[in-house]
Amino acid sequence: MSTIFILWLRQLKRYVRSRGRVISSLAQPLLFLLAFGFGFSGVFRRAGAGNYIQFLAPGVIGMGVLFSGVFSGIELIWDKQFGFIKETLVAPVPRWVVMLGRTAGGASVALIQGILVILMCLIVGFRPHSIATLPLLLVYMGLVAVMFTALGTSIACIVADFQAFPLVMNFLVMPLFFLSGALFPLDQVPTAFKAIATINPLSYGIDGVRGALTGAWHFSPFTDVAVLVVLTAVLLAVGTRLFARIEA
Amino acid sequence: MAGPGAPARTAGGKRLIRTEHLTRRFGAICAVDDVSFEVAAGEIFAFLGPNGAGKTTTIRMLTTLLKPTSGTVLLDGLDIAREPHEVRRRFGIVFQDPSLDVELTARENMTIHAVLYGIPRAERAVRIERLLRQFDLWDRRDDFVKRFSGGMKRRLEIARSLLHTPRVIFLDEPTLGLDPQTRNQLWTHVRALNSQEGVTVFLTTHYMDEAERVAQRIAVIDHGRIVALDSPQELKRQTQAESLEDAFLRLTGTQIRDEQASGMDHMRQMARGFRRA
């Protein structure tokens, strides 16, 4: 449908034109990569766990996708009142179409961000173990992108004031990221930790990305895909429902 | 365009907008209480009221953004509750807060609107050009909207709202924050639209002098109820006021209406801060 396409295109144009946003949103993953990557590499190797940059890079890639997705979704809070979204709410277009267009656009942007982080990792010295798993990698990244764009959108539908944005970032997104196996292997952590990581959807995304890039799986490729597909579908459904109900 | 002496009821002309016992409650509060009125096709109709009177809520219900608790709204003969999408094709709206995408160009904003409203591809370019020229924006069609002045943005929003040739356009505080020259130009455009193309205009404003000059009939809402509905001249005569502003104050009292600032008001204040920068 041309409506979905034009809404998708709009998100992409906005992204491509905002050089400031592109650069600044890559800063955080880069910082993590360099600081943690080179900072902990000695300790990691001495613990017998190998090259930390190889381990960390997928985590940082996941970070890029996660943050970008949530941000794209949560932009809606501002958009709802002061932006373009009102146009779409009053147009003779079903809400689910608008939701799909937005989510596709936001997820595409998150995916591009993830790819840019991959390039950064390659520059810093990260090497994927094979090119054959590239399609699989994109599947995992894509699912994470869609899931968290839908999550960001869902939150934006519920919240009235964009003062909530830092709350969401600090109490939801950061914990999701830190407790996902992005920064450290999950087989050595305390039980409580492992339990949280197991119910954290991002863990499966990170594991999928790491598995596709380095061949190291904590769960399994099938578990990861299954969990991600189910959760993404659920979040999309929830997000669409919430979006259909908002009254501008 | 006829000025003074406009009829109090819409005896002539088709009833384009009709509300019957429109009511909206938010919990215990009744924001809009049994409101019934009509707007004739081809009219310029002003909807006035103090803060918190139920004005915005009413408009949101008229424009399908909010569901009434009870009562009906008919637009161009269609029931808003039953056929919201058909109704949406019939009206255009310029919101109080901007709804343009400032990171896109004027033309891109118009194109999105054309797609959203299902304007056939073959007609899009023609209509977009005609409207941008009509509102003196054609030269800036490929500029980013963020580089437009406030008045230009407002003109673009009006131009955009007309792309799908609506029967009526809703203007919610259209001249808020604009300088007198721009305001004058805007009303000239709107009046031309009304007189030459017969577009019905439903507006709200706090600028009473504008309402007086431009509107043929005015409804005043207060505490969720319509307290007066007549031409500006009649309202002044009934309240024995010199100006519409005086008449309005006599009808609604001079007490200041304080409201609780909602999250939305907070964001609006922040937006104003950004705008000045």
C-alpha cells in the first residue's frame, strides 16, 4: 500500500537528513566498544575466555539497534502533540496502516544503525567468522529492530508527558541492555542474574547476533528465532492496539 | 462575502455540520454538556469560549479525534460514529500546534497528505502546484519546512488541508503568535477560499477582533454549554456591547479560568521555548 510506503520513506528521509542524529547515536556504541573492549580485553583473555572485542562487538551492535528502535518508537510522544502524527490520526487511513508504516520505518532506521555499528566494529578489529551467516544476522537484527520500535511506540501511546522519556531509558532500556549478555557471557553469572537474562527478550536477540557473527551460541539459533518471532508479534499486536486507541 | 445581517439560524443553505445533544464526560467532569448547533454550507462560523469551556473537546469530537459520550455529529449528512473515514475525506484541519514534518520539504509534506487521502497519482502534482502557488509557497516548495517562518508554516498547513478538496476546514487558533501583517494575509486567503470556492470555515480564536471581522455566525461555549449563538452584530446588540470582545466578556464573565496544567501544556511550553530559539 502506498500509504505504508510513504510513511516508511518519510522515516528514512528524516534519518538520512539528520547527520547530527546519525553521528551522535553512534557515539555511545563506539564508546562502549573502545572503553570496554580495550579496557577489559586483558582481564577477559587471562580468564581464559578469549578475545573480548570478538565477544563484545555483537553486544554493541545489538545496542545500536536497540536504542535506535526504542528512540524511533518513543518519538511518538512528542509527535503526538507537536508533530506530524496528528496528520495521520485525522486522515481516512486505518490506524494499523499508520502503525505498520511507522514501525517499518523506525525498524529500518534501527537496522541501518546496526549496520553502521558493524562497520565501526570491523574498523576496530572485529572479524566475523563467516559470511555465510549474514542473512541470518539480518534476520536477528531485523527482529530486534521491529520488536523495540514497537515497544517504544507502545510506551509512547501510554505516556502523556515526554518527561517520561529519561525514565524509560534509565529504568527499562538500560537494564534490558545490561542484563542481556551483551557485555558478558551468561554461563558464568549468578543464578538470579541468569534468570533475569533468560526472561529478557534482548538476550535472545544478542545471542542470535553473536551466534551469526562468531558462531558462539548461549541458547540456540532456533530458540532465539522462536522467542524473537513470538515476542515481536506480540509487541506489534499490542502496539497496534494501543496506537489505534490514542486520541490526539 | 456577506458581512452584517447574517441569519441566526441556518434557514437557507445546506446544514453541513450538525451536532445533536453532544456530550462528553471525563470521569465525573462533564466537559461538553448537551451541545447542539448547526453550521451551514458556505459559512464562516466561529466557535468561541474561555479556557476550559469545552471548545477543544468539542472540536476534537467534530474531527473524529475523540468519541462522544453521547449525542451525534453529522458532517455533510454522514454520521461521524458510523462512517469516520468518509467524514474525514470531507474536512480539512489546521491544528493549533503544528503538524507538519519540519525535516521534509513543503512539497514532500503535500505529497504525504495526497497519499494519505487517496488522491490519484495523476492528479497529485497538479493539485499540489496549484495550492502552493495559491498560497505563495511555490518558490519555496523544495525548501525544508524548518526554514519557514511561522506564517509560512501556517499557510502551508492551510494549503495542505485543502489538497483533498474538503467541504469544510477547521482552523484551531490559526493566527496564534503571528504578526498583524501575516494575520491579515491569512484571513484574506481564507475569505477568498470561502467566497470563491464556497469552502465552509469553522474556526476558533481568542482574537475577538478577527472573529468579529471574519465570522458570519458565532457560538459561545462556556462550562460545556452553548451560551450564545448568533451573528457578531446580534451578540453585540443583545449584550449592549461595543465590541465582540466586550460581548464575549459579558456572556462569559471576567473571572480568569485557571486550569491544571497537564502534561500536554508542559510540552507546549517547552515547544514555545524551542520555537523562540
